[in-house]
Amino acid sequence: MFDVPEKIDQILAQLKSASRKIESVIKRVMDFSKPGKPKFILTDVNKPVEAAIDLSSAALRKNRIHLEKQLNQDLPACYLDPGLIEEVILNLINNAVEAMSHMTTGKSIKIATYKQKNLIRVSISDSGPGISDALRDKIFDPYFTTKSSGTGIGLNLCQRVIIDHGGTLNAGGSDCGGAEFTIEIPLKKRVRAK
């Protein structure tokens, strides 16, 4: 029939693998529930935006996605945590790439930075399927996901990071038919009440 010790070893290996996966999910959930405090420095928002674009360049090429950058080079510096802003931008780019994965042509992402009144704005728009009105109010909810293998914490965490910066993260439709996420960060450093 079958070798009992070999079968036991196989079952134990599967249990260990499943345990590691569960441990990884629990760690992500724990990290999500207590994100670190931002380390604000006065900097140009284009730096973390460019860093996120550089990190995603291979995925953009692989998926044949045209990237258009409209980064205003005359923006005033603002207080932000460059690492956290880079992570937010990278997550939004990756979401756009995934949203267009089923498309064969017409795939594009546009990233723009500009000043509006006392705010620095960063917009990431794509030519994907967009976000339905029914989902628009839910996408920032923790653990809500439309992906079969998603955790549903990415957009909620992005929103929390931007709120910690005294700003906002909003979703809407883009001019090219897909989704557009807009980050607004105040130019003046906000002091949070304790």
C-alpha cells in the first residue's frame, strides 16, 4: 500500500507549511493594526514618487503598460515620510497593474504631481476597468477585497498613512476610463492633538 512513516512525514510537512502561512497572515494583520508613526522630514514629494516608479518599472514593462509622468518640478517642499509615501504610491501602481492584467491593449498609467492652494496633490490614474459606484464606498474598508488572493488591507493602510500625514486619499474615475486615486498632503505640518 503505502509507507506509513513516509506518509506521516508528508502530512507533517504540509502542516508546517500551512502553519508558516497562517503565521505570516497573522503577522501582517498585527503589523496592520499598529503601523509605525511617520518620520516627517521636509522634502520634495517627487522623490518618493520617482522611487516608487523605479521600483515598479519592471512590472510595467512586463505587462506592457505605458507610463505617463507629469511631475511638477517647481513644487514646494512639504513634511512627509518619504518611505511611507513611496509605499503608498507603489501599492497604488501595483493595484492599477493588477486591474489591467486581463487587458491586451490600451494599458496606461498616468502619475501627476501638482500644487493646488495649500496642498500638494499626487494623482495615479489608469485605463483599466475602473471602480463601480457600489464598490467606491467599500474599497477603503479593512479586509474588503475583490481579489481572490487579496488580504483587503492595502488600500485601508494607504489611507491610514495619508491621514497620518494630515491629508486625504480619494478614489474616483479617470479621464482615460479607469480609476484615479488622488492624494492630498497639506503644505504646512499639522500638529496632531494628543
